[in-house]
Amino acid sequence: MLRARPACGGILLRRPGPVGRRGYWRTVGLTESIISELDTDHHFVHRSTIPTMHFQDSLPRLPVPKLEDTVKRYLAAQKPLLDDDQYRNTERIAREFEKGVGRKLHRDLVEFDKKNKHTSYISDPWFDMYLCARDPVVLNFNPFISLNPDPKEAYNSQVVRATNLVVSSIKFLNSLNNEFLRPDIYYVNPKWSQSRLFKKFIRLLPTSVSWYGAYMVNAYPLDMSQYKRLFNSSRIPKLNKDELFTNEWGRHLLVMRNGHFYVFDVLDPGGNILHPSEIQAQLIYILQDADRLPEFSLCYLTTEDRNTWAAVRQQLLEAGNEDNLQKIDSAVFCLCLDNISPKNDTELSHCMLHGRGFNRWFDKSFSLIITSDGTAGVNFEHSWGDGVAVLRFVNEVYRNSTRHPAIVPHSSPAALSATKCERLKFKLNDSIQSAINAARMKFEETNEKLSVRMFEFRKFGKEFLVKQKLSPDAVFQLACQMTAYRQFGKIISSYEACSTAAFKHGRTETIRPTSILTKQCSRAFVEERSKHSVAELRSMIDECSKYHRRLQLEAALGKGFDRHLFALKHLSVSRGDPMPELFLDSTYQNLNHIILSTSTLHSPAVHLGGFGPVVPDGFGIGYNVFDTWLGCNTTGYLNRELQEFLRCLEYSLNDILDVLEGRPLV
């Protein structure tokens, strides 16, 4: 029998009620009675008419796809990767699975889903996937997002930028805790997002039907369950399976400088934010105090494989470090004050993705990183949530810190701070010191192998492709397929992430950009250039674009095949059943050996995003198609192959441009 388990399999300690209604000016003593809509920027990022979690109860549930549809989509994704004999064997195995053990697993999964309407069928398996993984989180799981500079140059000094971003982050936290944060809603018609009448109408609806009210005007609220893990949270290493820990009573900030740990309260018991001048003073003190590296930097342990780190953490607890670890785990978030200034985007990516190891605590839900020149970014642990929540946080904090800065460049720090800043000191025995050194050496060895390369193509972008009636995302993905075919002589397994946040406790679904159509198009552009007319090649591009749009829609609606098969496999393993032949098939394993792992994001607040490759011989491709150009931030452990991939990518994009402008290929 299947039994429902608590989501995340972790510990969640909640605050007893709303806090933060009196603002951050403790010394002024503001009271709730004088707070108005006009001055909410002093206390919150904004005050939403619609409560933050208003739609959560009535969100639609993630559908469990029909098994026959999943098998059909699975085989469609396999076909371009296999020869005829391989495909016939894979098809036989898939059909037997559909008629046999797969049917029973699917029936049990559907029954389990019906009994657990508070969540989605993929939520627990997806948490387990992340938390049971034993690879280090750095490079393998944690992505990063770097922010654009503050438009006002003088505000980009390290202390000013850090103070403003910290204050805006706590405003975001207060807005979330008080249900003042606007709900995530996708508006098909953006005019409704500005309609006061619509917002007041929706607010009056009971939470059990509020989603349907938004749906009436073609507005689609998104799941916000992940936000509860954004603050005061950490991933705790445990043997074989980690644990997510959240303590919403935590009021202190964790600050790292040169491998040293500092904590000080940024909120009082009433939820008031520490005065910005006091935060500024504390950060200046920390920068002056942490003037040299520790002999043994504990941070390297968070770069270890999880079982090793779990064992060393137990040693730390036994050595008398429990209070310090508790302060790290329960901190509102981690602020990393780096002493480097990246000279270019490649150095910036290395800094935000992994840094130098000694000034990061990679297990925190997120770390806000500020370099010496005021460049800011976020590195986040991935098990608790996906990019939707983090990107929303980045957008709001960037907007608030640049439009309503808490301090200005000539602001004076508080002369004396009444808030105690504590430097955490750890008891490290010989065994722990040896473990730190071993972790440091492994971390440095891995980082030396990682290559990061920037790519920009300035000849066309979204505007041109839309005029051509093409999907910009589809064109970039097609270019990647053509590039792989040109470089490797074959189509290879590819992955594009797609959010399923339109559903309660949705996570992600996989878009499989590799298809029979992209294979035919790639072969035509690479091997059969002289055999096809421009019109024929253009027609192939059009068909690839249409098919990719269909895959995007299916994935967003929860109608992909990857998560369904993953849930069936997870169910089989959790019950101790013999592994179905489908999951033992080498072609299934090859399909999930992702050579091209891709993801895209776009925001006025974001300068750059990136992540590591998911397999040793693969590439991590964070890309964006802007109005007039496109680019990507790529990572890989095979430097020559990565450079060749980008060279071929430029070639492929030029070929596509020639065809779209009616020029024959030469």
C-alpha cells in the first residue's frame, strides 16, 4: 500500500503568525496604525490586494498522463536516437511495459494520486530524487543567477549594494509572511494585472474557488508552495538521504567573509527590520574583522559528496558545534561578501557558480553573493524548489533596491550598534581538519577541469524570428541540434526544462528538443546542403518550430512523459519490486544521459544565469533570445569539445539566417 508522506521529508518550524507590520525603523517606533499604502516601501516590497496564497487551495492538480500517451511520447523521443533494430527492440519493451507491469504501476500511481489531493504525484518522488543524490550539490545541482548592476553607478559599492539588497530581501520576507506579496499569476491579457476591480473581485472569492475566478478572464495563478522554503532553510546532509530544514523563527542573517561566519539579527521579535544604518555598520565591521583566511575553512565540507559530508557533520556535532550549525541552518539567508572583482562574464560565472569554496555555504536555500565591485548574484540549492520562486525573488529585490534604496552612497553607518554581531568559532579536531583538507583538494581539482564559455550571436533575435512566424526558443533548440549533428555526426540526447507551476505542487517537466523533424533538418543542413532548395529547408525549419511549440505546450500542461515514467520507476523501487525491463533497457539509460542540458530565463533584473553540465561528457547551456540578439552561457568539463560546440553553433545559426533570408547554402 502507498502512504502519503510529508512533502520534502524534512522539518518545518513555523512562525506563530504574521510579523513585520511595523517596519524596519525600530528606533522610530512606528505602529501599525500609521502604516498606509503610501509608505509600504519602508516595510514591504508592496502590498497586494490579493493575498499571496489566495489561490493555493483551488489550484488545479497536476494530471497523471494516460499510460498509452506516455509510451507514445517516449517512443517518439527515442526514435531519432536509434537505428531500426534498436528502435524495434525498444518499442517491444515499451509495449510490453504498457500492457504488463507498467499498467499495474500506473493504476497504483493513479490511486495514490486520488488519495493525496493536497499535492501532486511527482512532488515526493522529485524531492527524493534530489535528497537521495549523493553527488556534491555544487556544480551538479546548484544554479546561479547574477543581477544587473544598480543603474546608479555610485550605488554599486560593496557595502551600499549589500545593505540595500539585504533590506529589500527582508522586505520580501515580510511581504511573504504577511500575505502582502502579489500571487504569481500568468495573465494572457496583461490589462487584467492592472485592474483594481478584478483584484477586489478575486479577493472576495473564497479560496476554494478563487482560481476559477481568475480563469474566467484567462489569468492563470501559479503554485507558490515552494516559497515557504526560500528563507530560513538549509539542506542537512544525512546518510543516504538528506533532509530539508526550515525554522521560520530565525531572525538572524548569516554573513560570510574570507571563510569566516558571522550572524546578527536583522529582525526583532515583532518583525521590525534592523535600521539600514545598523546593517551597514555591521557589514563594515565584518569586512574589517575578517581580514585573513582561517586555517581550516569549514565551507569546503558543503562541496563534498553527501555521505562524506553527513559523516563529518556528525563529527562536528559530537565535537560541540551544534549551536553554531543551528545558527547557520536557521539563518534567514546567507550573504557572501567576496573579496574579488570579476573582470568579465566568464570570471563572473565561475564566481557565482562555485566561487573559491571557502566563502560559500552551498547547503543554504540561497546565498546572496556580493563581490568587491558590488556585482551581485544568487546561488541556490535546488532540492527545495525551482527557478520560478528564485527568479521572482530576484526580480522583486532588484526592483525594490534600485527604486527604493535603504541607504545612499553618502549614508553614514550607525556610530554604535545595539545589535550584537557574533563571529562563529568552531571546534575542529584532527579528523575534521583532515576532512576539510580532503574536501578542499577535491573541490579545487574539479573546478580546474570546468570550462565556462560565453557565446553571443548578434545577427538576429526574437523580433526577427517572430516576424518570420517562428518560435525563438524552437530556433535556438534547432540550432543546438544541428550543431550536435555537425560536431558528433549524430543526434544526441537533449533536455529543456519547463515549469509545471500552473498546477498544485508542480515542479518541472522535460521538453525533448530532439525529434525526427530536427534530425531530418540537421541532416539536410549538414550532409545534404546541395540536395535541398531554400524553400524546402525553410519548410523544414517551420515544421520543427511547430513541433517544438507543441512539445512546449504539452510539457507546460503536464503532458510530457519523463515525470510520469520517473514516478512509475520511483514507485517500483520504493516497493522493492523487481525493476521493470523498460528502466533497465540501455536505450532508456542513454536517453537520460543528457549531453545537452538547456534552460532559459529572461528578466530585466538578470544579467546572466548558469549551471554545470549534468554528465561528465555533456554541456550545461543557459541561454536567452533577446529582441535583437541571442546568447548562452555554457559549461563543460571537455574544454576543446565545448569550444568546438560554440564554433559549430555560430555556423548553424548563420545557416538558419541564410535560409530565412532566402539565400542558398554554400
